[in-house]
Amino acid sequence: MDITGEKEKRKELRQVDRRYLVFYLRIYDGMSSKIIGHLVDLSEKGMMLIADHPVPVNEDYRLRMRLPAQMKDRGEIIFAATSRWCKSDENPDFYLVGFQMHDLEPPARDLISTLLRDFGYREERNYS
């Protein structure tokens, strides 16, 4: 795909309704205790994290998200995601990282929908 096509695809993905959560959720690398970052915003197709270190782009990950205690059904969601972009934050000590989620199992998709509905809010920010 050429650069123009890549930019258009990225723009299309950004049109998905993003929500900011009222919780500071941690995202872990697979089953380890290594924190990849903290959730900034979430949609049913992807998420943006703030991380202490840069994350390689176009890498596949198995991620684990701890859920808020108010969601009594499950304590976490495990899902596959691909890192799509990484850039320095306004604060040079941090990085913003975009992930595209894929192959979500129906229970994980339902939990993400519940997070968005019950704990999400909209806020206009420009991270491009």
C-alpha cells in the first residue's frame, strides 16, 4: 500500500466513535506483569495508550486489560491487537500508541461495549 493509501486507511479508522474512560486502566503484554501502557481512549476496533517507552509499529500483541471492580462479571479481557502507530507525547517522557484490536471473542466484545456504554465519555482532542 502506498503512503497515500496508508494515510487514508488511518483516517478512516479514526472516524470510529472513540470514548475516554473514567478509569485509568492498565494494559499488559500477554500474561506477563509487564505494563505496555495505560488506556487513553477506546473504541470497538482499537485503543490509544500512553506508554513510558516507544512501542514498535506493526507488531502483533496478545494484550490483557484489567477491568474496573464495578464490572463484577470478569476481572480482565485478553485480546489480540496490532500496534499501528507510536509517537512522542507532548510530555517528552511519554509516548502515545495506537492499537487495532482484532479477532475479539464475543464475550470480550460485549465487555468492551459495556465499558464504552457505562464508563465512557466523549471529549474532543486532536492527537494527529
